[in-house]
Amino acid sequence: MSESSLRRVRVAVEAPQHSGLTEPLDYLGPQDLTPGTLVHVALGRRDVMGLVWDDLPEGQDLPEGEQLPESELRPVGEALDALPPLSDRWRKLVEFAAGYYQRSIGELALAVLPPQLRDLDAKQLQARLKKLDKADAEAAKAAAAIEGAAGMPAALPERPALTAQQQGALDALAEQSSREAPQPALLWGLTGSGKTEIYLRAAEAALERGQQVLVLVPEINLTPQLEARFAERFAGRSIVSLHSALTPAQRLRNWLAAHLGRAQLVLGTRLAVFASLPRLGLIVVDEEHDPSYKQQDGARYSARDLAVYRGHLEKVPVVLGSATPSLESWQHALGGRYRRIDLTERIGGGALPRVRLFDMNRLERKKGVTTALSVPLLDAMRKRLERGEQSLVFLNRRGYAPVLHCDQCNWKSDCPHCSAHQVFHKEDRTLRCHHCGVTTRVPRACPSCGNPDIAPLGRGTERLEEQLAQALPGARVARIDADTTRLKGSLESQLAAVHEGEVDILVGTQMIAKGHDFRRITLVAAVNPDGALFSSDFRAPERLFSLLMQAGGRAGRDAAQAARSEMWIQTWYPEHALYQSLLKHDYEAFAGSQLHERMTANLPPFAHLALVRAEGRSVEAARDFLTAAQAAAQALPLSLGLLLYPPVPMAIARVADSERFQMLIEAGSRAQLLRFLRAWLPELHALKRRQKGLTRWAVDVDPLAI
Ligand code: ADP
Ligand code: ZN
Ligand code: ZN
């Protein structure tokens, strides 16, 4: 190859943000190297995978002097050109996300590709593709054989006749998808109002047009039924899943199926928002309010927000579904940016469970004893037992008790490495820190004064399970939380036991409040949900309300039982506005009052936030870094009009011996915030190098937890 046949090409490589490389790097490559092609390149002394990026637009070249002369550029290595290039639109999505969440294009682009892809050379890739071809051919042959044996095409799975509301919703969606630039739709419907059926029908229409469909779910293992319903409805179609629990080989295979246009439907968690889909025709985001759509490390992106952007980019309809939409989405619908579609009735006309607020102040207080379970609640559960119905008791705290305590000397089971207690787990007699994981044996006596009488304070699901078993002899009590579901497959088998009716009372954390289509549950109880009412995180009430609505939705899913379904809330604050809205199942009123509060306090969605977090080996290291960062910010003209809050310790200030501080930035406009961050963050990279003892820092745009 002669020198003249080479040209300057930009290649996105995985350089972590702190290396300060934010733009793709220049290499020399063949004239016809297409953007979107994977190539091996040298980075320093390493051989890394890179992605050929777009040339800078005409006239936007870096000034002479800032650009390496061509004579100093290194040539690109082997290209994986058996793989069709990642599309223009895909690159635009990545470029947007990198700019918005303040990461380098290369880091994000490579991070969202299947990890195994990065390690392949051209030959190995070709072998993979060949294997995939073979598997596809065999699947096609098998399908043909089944059809041949039956003498006709496989019968279409049965579909329920749509209700008038569902038909209206689908018409509205169809109208959107016929538009040049469809508006995102917010599908607001109670649990059991038939939202999933809408997803299925909308997907069917897209598949019939020959398009691909992307369905995002919050957590794949909590939504096995959704997956099953898609699989059943679209039997014979090619459905793949994309989530982090797949093996690297499965993930690559499924990703390739999507990228090659063979998978017709991709069902996945947040990372699937970056799936390469050449014929994308519809995006569904189920439970769009769910916090797990936000990535919590690396590039902290919101898959829901990116889904909306992707829909805009690709001009395809996006359906955001929820019974309790995020206040951001709700506000967009109020403002007309999203098209709201309402489903106001449960299928079969079932009523929502009757909400009963039990005022804990009414309990007789015996000295030193607090009752977790009020007598009326136990009575209500007993009634269910007699009728052979199930109850679900929900407490968002696992373990036996959040802390062990000595009342002689006031010793508490504090974690030596965190500003948090070690949680008492009775089953294996351990004290475990839920933040750093450190686990120790339960001491026989108080480590501080020798008192043998150390006692658990408070309660978690393990203790609740024990108390329920004591209070309701003969009842079959089961518990589902992160501790009981550690082993692969155990969640599935435990859920199956509930469905089979082998459990009378199910105890658990929020894991059991989500998604599951339990048929025999007629009572749901939240025994101690008050904590979130007074949290310093302004989103805590929103999360609590949606969690309780969702938990309540587990009851009475069978219309025949709906009338006697109840949702119990044990609270010290029955008059609280949140509970009063819940009493009426009135999301709209709740959202209205929350939005009013947010507007008055200038909080999202009426303001835009970014959070910078710093971790250091000492308080000073973390704090001084942010203080210096703040000074640097104030020196920037772009910070004018922004609110820069002073650095404060995080709610749990120390985790695993790391001191953690954060600093909040508030802006009236998104564009202003992003412009400022772009100017400011390079200075933080420089500051980091100078700050001794600082272990890491990160920026979170649109942070969810504060
Ligand atoms: P959601 O997703 O809003 O919770 P689903 O779509 O799961 O609601 O519907 C609740 C139940 O009603 C499911 O069992 C579903 O199969 C059933 N269903 C949905 N639409 C209809 C319909 N039009 N006719 C009969 N049953 C339906
Ligand atoms: Zn003691
Ligand atoms: Zn710890």
C-alpha cells in the first residue's frame, strides 16, 4: 500500500475519562475505511479495539499545531470488516450520550459493545459469524419441519379482544407512528390495566412492517413473565435478550443477531438501549419510572432518557409505560412534549385494593416492646389464611435487625470501615455490612464491656418472617430478598412456589413488590414505610409512592378476588399527603403536589442538576478537591447564573475506608449546564492529579439519588 492511498481517520478508542482523552484519536487508514468499522489500533504500547469514527465536519479541523502531522500518525491495524459497520444513527446516539453524560466517545462506544467483541481478531469474528449462520439455518429448518408436519403454518397464538380503551390507545400509537417525527407516548395505566397487551400489539404491528422492536425492562430477573408473554405471543419469531446476566458468549451472539438484523425483537435492560438495530421501528420502555434505568457507575446514563432521544434520532415511536410515571415524564406530558395515553380501568373491571392506613399511634405501647405487626393486620391475614388466599408483607430492609446493641455501655455493631452499622443476620449468625460487605461472627458478648446480653434493635425481613411464623402458627411463610436469592435459579423456584400456592405469606423487600403477576394475593402490607417521608433525597417520596402503588398492584390481580383485596400501610403519619393520595389511588394528585413542591424549591424537572462526587483516603482529600473544584468553577464565566452548592459529606460519608463528599450544581437550563460542565471538567482532571489522597471522582448528570 503506498503512502498516498492512506488518509487521516479518527478512531474512537477506550481511554478512560481521567486520561483526559475525550475525542477520537487520529490514525492513518485506507481511503475506503468506513466509519462504524471495528479496527485494531495501537494505543501507547497496547493493541486495543477501536471504532472508526466520522471525520470532523468540513472546516472544523483542529488548528495546525494541535493536530499531529500525518507523518507522525500510526497506521490502523486489522479491520474487522466481516461485520457490517455500526450505523450512522448508532454513532450519533453514542456521540450524544457521551456529550450529555460527559464521557469520552471512545469509552462509551466500546463500553456498550459486547465485551467479547473487543477481544476478537478478524479470523475469530468470521468463525463466530459462520457459527451463527449455521445455527440460524438449523433453526429455520426445524421451524419448516414443524410447519410441514402440521401441514400448515403454525397457528397464531390466541390474542384477547382489545377493550375499547386499549383500542383507543393503539389507534393513538398508530397515528404517531405514521408521522414523520412521532412524539414519545406516555402510556399511563394502573397495574393490570392492559399495558403489556398494548406493547405486544404495537410490537406486532412493527414486526409486520418488517421492523425490529426494542423492549426495555428494569430488571430482567424480576420480569420473567413479561419475557414469557413476548416469547409466547411471538413464537416462531426471533427474540433475543440483552442484559448483564448473560454469559459473554451469549451476549455477543444476541448482540450480533440484533446487529445483523436477524433478531426481530430485543428485550433487555438498560444497556440494551445501545443495541445496534438496523431496522428499528419501535421502542418500549416498561415501568419507565424505575430507578434501575439509570446506570450507577462509569457513564451514568439514563436508558429511559436515551430511549427517548433514540426515538427522536431514528424517527420511531417510543412508548413509556407506567402506573406511576416519573415526575419528569409526567411534566413532559403536561407540557405537551409527550403524548399521554391513559388506561383508567383494570382488565375485567377489577377494583384496586382498598387501602387501609393503620395508625401506629393507636398501638398500646408496652415498655421496651414495639410491635411490628398490629393486631388488626394479623387478623386480616388470618382471614386470608382461612380462605386459602395469600398475603404479601413488604419491608425494605433485609437481615434480621439493622443493628446489635448493648444497653449497658451503648455499644453498637458499627462497621469498622464505613459510617454504617453492620446488619445482624441470624440465619448464619453473622454481622454484615451492606455497604462494604465485611462480614464477622456475631460476638458472644459485648466486645466493649463483656455484657452477654446484646440485643437486636429494629427489624429486617428475616425477623419479620420469624415473627409472622410465631403469630400465625401453621401458616407457610416464605421470604424473598437478596439473601434468599443469591443462588442462580433460586428466585425463579421461590416465585414458582408462590404461584403454585405453596406459600401462604410471602415476606420480602422491594424485589417482591415489582412486576410479578401473583394471582392469589388478596392482601399486601407495608409494615414500616415511613422512613422515606423524611429523607434528605427529594426523590424519596416519589419512589415510595410508586413502590407502594406497585406493591398494591400485586393484590387482586384476579378480578374475582379484587373486591376483597386490601393494601395495609402501618404508619405513624396517616395524615401525610402521600398516604392520603395513596388512599384514593390518586397518582395525579400526588404528582401535582410533588411538582408544585419541586417548582417552589427549584428542583427537577424545573431545574437541571449535576453532582460531582469525590472519594479520598481522608476527609481533607475529598473535601479539598471539591473546594478547589468549586473555586475553579467560580472563575469560569460560564458558571454565571448557576448555583454551586458547597461540598458536603454524602449521607453515608465513609464506605470501605473511603471518605465521600459531593457537590451539587443547579442550572435553569440544560444547555447551560452542559456548556459549563464541558468547560469545567477538564480542570478537574488537572486538579485530580494535584490532589494527594484523592482516589476517584465522578460526575453524574441528572443524578437520581442525592
Ligand atoms: P399491565 O401490563 O397494565 O399490568 P396486562 O397487559 O398484564 O396489564 O393485563 C393484565 C391481565 O389482563 C393480563 O393477564 C392480560 O393477559 C389480561 N388482558 C390484557 N388485555 C386483555 C383484554 N383485552 N382482554 C382480556 N384480557 C386481557
Ligand atoms: Zn457493652
Ligand atoms: Zn462496611
